[in-house]
Amino acid sequence: KNDERPKPIIIQTKWLSDSLKERHLLPLTKDYIIRAPLIRKKAMPSFSQEPIIEEKKRFQNKSKRRLSDDQPQGGSATQVKQRRYSSDEDDDIMEDYNDTVKNPYKHGELPKGNWMCSMSSQTAKKNTEINKDIIEKLQAMADLYDKWRAYSYQKAITTIRRCTKRIDSYEEIIKLPGIGESLAKKIWEIIDTGSFEKLEDFQSSEYMTVINLFGNVWGCGPNIAKNWYDQGFRTLDDLRTKAKLSHNQEVGLKYYDEFLERIPRDEVTEIEAVVKEHALALVPGLIVQTCGSYRRGKVTCGDVDILITHTDGISHQGLLIPLVDSLRKSGFLTDDLVLSDKYEEDSGSHVKYFGVCLLPGENRKHRRLDIIVVPHSEYACALLYFTGSALFNRSMRNLAHQYNMYLSQHRLNTGVIRKNNSKINMGTPLYTPTEESIFKYLNLPYRSPEERDH
């Protein structure tokens, strides 16, 4: 009779330290396992994965290349204050649902509702002119709020953009998905009177004017802006001469006006080319992709987000610090904001650099640049996340919840158990080689980046 007792798995202690660092149990990949028993494969989730499994086989058949001795393994770099780009805990805040779904939806079923991630933003934008006055005032209000309080306004804007006719009654507004009674009354005020009293009060308020002035300083959040206001500061000169500033805030003040200017698309392409040239000089074969509003096809961008990986799953490790050193020595990087340390580099997880760059030539402006290096196994989820938009991402995360899944910039897990705002079981990571595979798991039609600009 076969021995049915569980067979032990021997793993490296590095798995435990990496899990503690990430604040959740990481998957037991082959990099962590020293010895594993031969066991029968468990059944995969009930929905079909045949196209994804076939893609996985093709991926596994590719030859893998390890770093040669002359490729960078580390390097010195100025260490600046660290900050997580976006943790899984940040994603929890963005979820609308926090308990396990008792009867999760199966493959082929899309839960009822107006799922933003199932719709093309291009279709919605064609209808913008119909209710333009409403959208403009709601957007102005959203711009005055921090990102959490602005969410209900942004969600309402997206809903109204999908309306194919003029909204002309309160009854129509209250029936729109995602718009509650309080916001419906504000929208009706705009329609009925042509004005929005709360917006006008905010725009004429000294407090809101100052808070928004300070809020545009890079490194300043709502609480810091309020604290500065409470200390009696009212102008940027007050901050420069009286406030106790962090390094990042000093940089934010230094380039305050330049950071507020939108970056033309052609200039973003130039910035990407510089980063790509230096990256490939260090490690040939890297994938270098600019994300954010640039990938969504926007004409201008607020900053530049560049995602880097390598298909062999290895060569991305130890890249970031030498890359930053190379860009800094060339004069392209002028100021550092956030840089992952060498321990994070060696862990093989997401590592990031936030800084300021300047292209050569006259009349160039300082631009905000983020570089994120990720393992190829997490590239598709990271690409989806950093492409955005934030509203599109949130819709996909909330949809994943309906299948008892969990979607982040790292992975898509199935079989997740939630209770009281916590995940008590993180479930099992699914194989996500492409963005298309993530859409397929969630029963969604694939949406190109240009269709995600909600």
C-alpha cells in the first residue's frame, strides 16, 4: 500500500525572510525549494486554462540564459528615503468587498452590473459632449479632493460618460449605477441651476486653495498639507523659508512649476529611449516598456513610468542600482527621490527608482521618472497595474473578488478567503504569462491599453 502521509518539502530560509518582507506568504517557486516530494498534480480551478497552459509550455521551452560574470551584480548608489510604490495593503483599500463570496461565479459567467473593465473607454468618450457641463464640474470637484474622496466623483464621471442622451431629471440620475442619493442631488443641482455651490465654495476658500497649492509639492500628502496650513504657512515661499522639509519635498519645491507641466508624448518617447539604451548596455535582451497614460495613448503625460523585465526570469536581478548609476553619471538623472536598497535588489522582487530626469538640449524641463524592475513571472500583472487607469484597475480587482480571486501588481490568486477586511487565506497564484490571460481568467474581453483610459 502506498504511503499516504504528507511528504515534507525542504525550503530555503530566504523564503521566510522574503515573505516577512512582503507581508504575505510567497509562492514556493523552484528558487526557494531545496527538495520536494513527487506528488500528483491537484486539479486546477474549474474554468478552462487550455490556451494559457499551451502558452506556458511554449514559454518553458525557451532557452534560459543566466548572467555571465561580466554582467552587473550590484553597485553603489546613493541611498535615499524608501517608500513602497504600491503594496498589496494599498490594494486592500481599493477593494469594495472584503468578505469571501459564498457562491462565486464560474467560468463563462460575468456578474451582473456595469463593470467598467468590461467596457471600452473609447466608446464612453464619444458621449462626453452630451453631458459635458456636468462632467466638467464633477471633474473640478474631484481635482480638489485627495484620491480617496475623489473616487466617487471619478466613478460618477465614468458612468455619465456612458450615457447616450442628455440627463434631464433627478429620477434618471438616481438610477445610474454607482451614484448614491447625496451625489445625485449635487448632479441635479448642476443640471437645474447650472452651478455647483459646493465647488464654488471650495474654489473661493483660502483653506482649499492653500491645501491644493501645497498638495502639488511632490512628497506632500493631504495630512502634511493640512499640518503646514495649521502652522500658518500660506505660500510656497513660506515652505522654503519656514517649514521643516524632507529631501523629497525640497526636490518637489525646487521643480514645482516644471512638475505641474504635462509632458508631450514625443518627449516621453525620448526619455524611454535613453533609459532603454543604458539598460540594454548593461543587460542585453531586456524588455523596457513605458506604462501609465503613455501606454494608454494619451497625447501628454504627468510623469514617465518605465517597467523593465527579462524573459529568462533571472537577468533583471541586480539591474536597478547599476542602471541608476549609469543614468546619473551621464547627467540624465539630476535628483533622486526613492531607490530600493541592495537587499531588495537581491530578493528578486519588485524594485523601484523614483527620480528626476533632464534630456540634453536647450529649453528642456525637469521631468518625474519612475523605473520599476520586476521578475518576468509577475510582468503581466505589473504591466496591467502600471498601465492603469486607476479606475479600470479597481474595477478589475472588484471583479476578481466575485470569483474569490485577488488581483495585484504581483499576481492573480484564486481560492482566496476573506473575512472582516482581511485575507485569511491568500489562495493559489495562477499562471499569468500575458495581460490577455488575466482578462481570460476574469471572463472579460481583452481591452487594449487605449480602451482602459476611464
